Amino acid sequence: TNDVKSFRPGVNHLRKFLVRLIDTVKGLFPAATVIFQSCLPIRGVQPHIPINVVKFNELLRGLCSENNCVYLDCFRDFLSNDLCEENSYLYHDWLHLNKRGVDI
């Protein structure tokens, strides 16, 4: 998540690291089911940060599909009812989840 919210716009530079991670895990544990969870919505001081989270989730979803991994999409569960911003009821400080957010 820290790389997703870094000041570098875009997320394609993370693709090679994710592919290497998938290959390594599958090589070490060939019978395991590899599961990835989406990044949750976060508020950013830079305008590209929320966009990067969405793009990262799209990248991750595609890689999971290509590599027979499971993708758990939790992103929408942490949005407000209008799906436009983070649900402040679930966050302690707009980045870290509070007890209600963890309980989901």
C-alpha cells in the first residue's frame, strides 16, 4: 500500500514485483491457493493517491485472473453509501481502520 500511495503517479511499475511474488509463492507452495485482497479506499493529500488505489486494484485483479489466484474485492465495502468516498464510520484516521472497520 505504501508504494501505491507514493508520489509516483500510476501503478504499472509494481506489476513486475507482484508477478515475482506470485511466482515465488507458487514455487514454494505449489498446492497452496494464493489469495490477494484489494487495497481499501484511502484519502490522499495528493489527488493521484485515490486513483492509484483503484488502478492498483485493477492491476491486481487482472494478475489474479491471469495466474489463477483468488482476488478478494473489499473496496466497495469500505465506501460511503453513495460510493463516492471512504466511509468515515469505519476509519480511525482516514487510513487505519477502527474496530468497526476491522470487524467487517
